[in-house]
Amino acid sequence: MPEANFDAAKDDAARNMVDQERITALMTQRYRENGGVAPRSGHPAIETMLNHRTVRSYLPDAVEAEAVSCAIAAAQSAPSSSNLQLWSVITVTDPARKARLADLCNNQKHIYAAPLLMVWVVDLARLRRITEIEAHSADGLEYLELFLTGSVDVTLAAQNAVVTLESLGYGTCYIGSMRSNPLEVSAELGLPPGMFAIFGLTVGREDPERPASVKPRLAQRAVHHTETFDGSQTAENVASYNAVMRTFQQEQGMPLVDWSIKSSERVANASALKNRDKLRGYLEQLGFAFK
């Protein structure tokens, strides 16, 4: 792009800055209390991120190819450890394949409903193939570090894509249950050894008849520590958040259950993990080693 065009883009960005009052309101909305000090102005991307909500109800309209291409470019613009780029993404629009994947993901209805499902994959297979082409050893791929590196890389990439898609007016929902039946998911997607579908992402225009709401988060004081960790206020912070979440649940017509109780139930035993307690064994069958 010519330098003059870069300057014009900077001017456009400056004109579109979000003011402090708007950012402050969005921060307060996220916490249901004073969210902290907002900058005097900020890029609209900040507004997109602060306004994120999980969307599970979609219109049938297809996601534009240009939006998908832009989202993947944004994903590839995320940081990548040593520039190894240990991930791939598979876009699924075929209704029959989406239905089969939904069945493997605890029958989540929004997978059927979304016009687009993106499956994000830890991909060590490409690097292994590269080492074969270069006639180079690949012993490092047998260590946990490389699987962890790929997991971090693909997560950073996917979140860049989410921000891009939401800025273009689409709603999204991550699908962690893609890990519930990894062998069957791998077979459905034709993944070779060394690839693992770590999560999915449904994408589409939100159904205006069933709008999603911004879910409150733990207060910043519960997660932000200065210089060293301090967990002395954990009980107080959780109690405050339980109260905030009960208000949210009441607004949404949801059962009133303390967040701390619900979270504890999710890790109470192996069965609470919904088949993911067997994940290490599945990963080994998919060609991963954890030295």
C-alpha cells in the first residue's frame, strides 16, 4: 500500500476513536460495577472486545467469504512462538457434516444452526512434514512443550479471528466440547496424526429475536495482581461475584445458582469432564507424545 494510503488510514482511525465515556460504560457493563479507569479515547476494536457476548442463536444467512478471509488473515497476524505457526483451521458449512460434528459435541444445537463452523486445530503434522522434506530430525516434536506451544498459538489466532468477525457484525461461540470425542472428530475432518481439533467456533449473524447479553466477569481485583500474587481476598471476591451473577441469572430467567457452586460441580469428579478425562490417551492415539 502506498505511504499516502497508510496516512489516510491513520486519519480515518483517529476520526473513529471511541471516547472515554463510552469505554468506561462498557467496562462497567462487563463487571456490573466500577470497571476501572478508561483511557481518554481508544480504537473501536476496544469497544468490540469489551462488548463481546456468546451468541448461540443465528440467522441462516451465509458468512461472507471476504469476512472469513479477513478473519483468517487476522488470525495469522497473531503472535506465534518462534514463528512455527503450529495450527490450522477448517471451515465447515456442509449441513450434514455440521450435524455429525454437533452429535460429537454433546448435541449442541447452535452448531446445527450456525451457518459456519470453524474448527481450530493444533497442527504438528505440518512441521513434521517440513522436517522430512529437509531430511532433518524431529525429536523435539515428541515433547509436551510443542503441544503446549501449538495450543497457545491456535488460541491466540482464534481470538484474533473472533474480534475481527465480531467487528464485522457477526456473533460467535467457542465450542470446547470439540474435545469430547477427539478420535471421531479427527476421522470426520480427515486429520492425519499430529493434528488435534482443540475447539470449534460457530459464526453467524445473531438472531435479533433472541439477543445475547454481556455476561459479567470476576472483578479486576480478583485477577489482577501487582508485582506478586495475593490470594487473601479470594473468598470476598467470589462472594461478590456470586451476587453479581445471581442478578444476571435473574435477568436472564435462569436458575439461581452461585457461580462458585456451579464451577465446583464442573470439576467435582472425572465424569463432570464429559469424557475429556480420557484426553491424554486420546491424544497419544492421535500421534502426540508428552515427554
